[in-house]
Amino acid sequence: MKTILAAYSGVLKGKGTGSSILSALQDLPSVPWPCRSKMEKHLQVISVLQWVISFLAMGAACTVLLIYMFCTDCWVIAAIYTAWLIFDWNTPKRGGRRSSWVRSWTVWTYFRDYFPIRLIKTHNLLPSRNYIFGYHPHGIFCFGAFCNFGTEATGFTKKFPGIKPSLATLAGNFRLPVLRDYLMSGGICPVNKNSIDYLLSRNGTGNAVVIVVGGAAESLDCAPGMNSVTLRNRKGFVRLALQKGSDLVPVYSFGENDAYKQVIFEEGSWSRLVQRKLQKLLGFAPCLFHGCGLFSDDSWGIVPYCKPITTVVGEPITVPKVEDPTQDMVDLYHAMYIKSLRCLFDKYKTRFGLKESDVLHIQ
């Protein structure tokens, strides 16, 4: 700085020329600019972290805030929102309130690129039909399911024109203020009979309800390198598909279980028993998991590991409409679904980081 001031002073006094300033600038030490790749990485981490924190804490935090506002001068705002909440209570059961604008936010592209997440299409889907996607495995936070079906980051509507995805999640999330609206804006719906029935029978065609079949129970067994799904006794989604005449589509996300490391307790142990009890009580599984820290991959935290997640949408299984299907019919289509899921896994496993010897375990 002193060099520039000296050169500038020289010019003013007639003792220097423009070359003096140029020479002074050349003598300055170079100041490094922030690396673009590092900036993008930080944005990716922030985009993932905001979703994790929102899913874990937004509902509870907004509930506490709403109650607190009733005790302040802002009680009128709280009362108006509560009245709206009561009026709008059944909207999640009637198709929700999706927003193309929210689904296309730039933040979701950073979310996608953090892992990264990809969506693979294997077959065309007809807009004249409705579908039930069975998503496997659950993982801890279903990152692949949310990114592919709750946003447009991987281009779902471009790959499957005329198909509108609705990711089903815990109904309890839609009882929490603000969080319910945040979820609905992405086309996310409650995983209950009323909601799914509306989408598959009273909302026209071209609907694809995405159900994470293994649910909370499956999340207790997810860990890096694990290729197991909870499916053997999960037949409700097959019965529903028969009742609505909706085609079944197996979906497998390679790498979903690699996002976090988890402490897995043995079946029959006291710790496992507590997890099961809390799962039934709360509706979700209290997993003991960890990712990496916010500033270092070597530390522990809630930021997921940067592991590729590739979601493969398989071939649809044509299902007839049978209002009262027999158990034998349900078992038949359930067996067809399992066979199709196994074939999907075996066909693509070596392309996405697994070995030929790896097998899919059905629990």
C-alpha cells in the first residue's frame, strides 16, 4: 500500500508517470481468491445440512415457537396461523399442495451434487396408468428418495413425462406447523390409506406414489456395505396396488446405506428392544448414527458422507384391478415383485460399486 501511495504521490508532484503506478502494482503480493470448487462444496454441505436439520427439528421448533407467540404481543399472528392450520388440516390427505417452484430450487442441485445422486430410467411409464413405486433401502434419511422424487434436481418429470411423483412419509410430520407446508411443497404426502387412496383413485392418472416399503424397521439395519431390505412380510402395498389397479415398480438405490455409519445392536439385546419399543411409540426408529463433521471429514457429525447414490427405477409390473383380492393373489404378486427387485439389483450391482458375489437379502 505504501508503494502505491508513493507512486501516486510522485505522479501528483510531476515526479512520475503512469508507469510508476503500474510498476507499484506489479510489486504487490498476490491475494488468493476463494476457490470456486471450495465455495461450491460449502454450498453443497449447507444444502444437505439444512434438509437434515429441517427434517429433525423444524416441526418441533415451529411448534414451540407457535405456542410461545400466544404468550406475546404476536398472539394474533399465532391465532391466525392456527385457524389456517385447522382449516387446512385435511389437505395432505387430498393430494397436498405441491409447488413446481419449490421443487426446482437451485439449493436442490447443490444437494444432488454433494453425494452425488443420480436417477436411472430403465423403462417408459404410461401417463394413462397409476403406479406404486416400492423404494429400497430406507437408509437413515432416504436421501435418494427425497432428491429424486421430492425435487426436480435429477429431472424426474423430464425422464418420465406425464408422471407426477408423490413421496409418502410419516403422517405425523403433517401435524407439525410449517414443516407440513414445507413437505407438501415438494409433493410429499402422508403414508396412510386416505392419502394414497386419493392419489390413486380420485386424482386422475399419471400418479406415482413412492412408498419406502421397509420403513422405520429397515433403517435399524442400514449400514455401509449392507444390502438387505425388509420386505418378506410387507404385503400391504401389494394389496393396495390390486385394489386400485396400480402397477408396481421396484426401485433400488445403490449407496443409500453408505451415507451414515450406524451402531447396530443384536436382535434380542436390551438396546434393540428399547429401539423397537420407541419405534412403535414414536413411529420412527431412534438410530444411533453419525456422519462427518461440518469442517472435517475425519470428525463425527450429522453431515452425511459423500458417497454416490444411484436410484434405478425398474420395470413396471402390470397389476389388474381387484376390489377384494384373495390372499393367494396378494402372495402371487408379492412374489413377482420380489423376483423383479432381485433381478434389478443383480443387473445393476456391478455398475454401481458392488461385486458380482454380492446378493440382496430379503428380510
